[in-house]
Amino acid sequence: MDTGQSLAATATLTGDTVDVRITNGVPSSWRVDGVSNVSGGTLVSVQVPEQGAGALTVRFDIGGAQSAEIGFTVTATITGLSSEVCAVVRTFRVTVSDTGVQVSLRDADDLPLPARQHAKIVLAHREGRVVRLEASTSWEGIRGESWSVSHGSLDTNGGPRVYWTLPGEPGVYQAELVLDFGADGLAFDTLLLEVVAT
């Protein structure tokens, strides 16, 4: 799920109060599990999003200081459109100076696997109705490949490359690749090829 990196923050300064507004930038629901590790300011309030939507607002008091650096960590759970769940930990840094207030991401957690790496089918060679498909990903960990096709035949159902013999009848046919990274999850790709009448 790509939504692990979808949290974004803005900050405003009013007198001694800094309001940090954090939103989830994708159409999915999220639940704030906590705000912790506060440094450089006094936490005044936390307003959590209701019913999985909306913004998290975190308010700090900087006690009249002309400049300050506030740090805090947000722990949240994001649920994607396909009901996949992603635990997110974000540490934000808010810098208050005479030029205004800025907020930045201090330490990001690792992206979930689907955001870090993608499965990709590469059409490596074609000869007549036989095509060679190869599994491509920049993920360097241990993985298993499995293949399936809507019609036609494969020389094997596993491995980094397969030969697909397409049907002789005109039509659009699909190949699917599943990369299994074990505990790190799965990644998918599909490829459509059209056979035309000759």
C-alpha cells in the first residue's frame, strides 16, 4: 500500500501558539494512535480526525520565545481503499523563527513494500505467437515468482522468466505476475497482449 507516505503537515503561528495540521493525502481512512516524544514546546491539545477522515491538529505553546524548534512523533494506522492496513510513524520538526514557521519531516519510517518496490512484467522477446516474459523489480531480497495467463500456455508457472504461447485465435489475453516477498508482502503486475487476425 502506497499510503504509508501520505501524511503531510502545515503549521501556523499565532502569538505564543503553534498549530500543526496533519492531513492524509490519499482517499483512505486513518486513525491516530498517539502523539509522543514532544520536545521544544509544551503540548496544549491534540484534536484527532473523526471517523477516519479529516485532519489531526496538534497545538503547542512556545512561551513567548522568538525562536523555537519543536519535535513530535505521530503514530497512526492508515487503511487503504482495498482494506489493506499500514502502520505509520512520522516524526515532525517545527521551526519557529523571525521569518515565520516551517514544518518538516525529521525521520521517516521505511516505506511499505508496495511503495518501495513494484513487480513489473517485461516483454523481453517475441517470435510468432511465443513471447518471453521476465519478472522485474529493484527489490534485492528473497522472492518467489508465480505466473498465470488467461489463455494459451506457459512453459512453467514459476521462475524469473517464462515463455508464453499465445492462442491462435484473435483476442486480448492477459498474463499476471505475483512476486512473493514472504513476510514483506506481495507485489503484482499484469500485461495485456492482443492477437490479431493475419
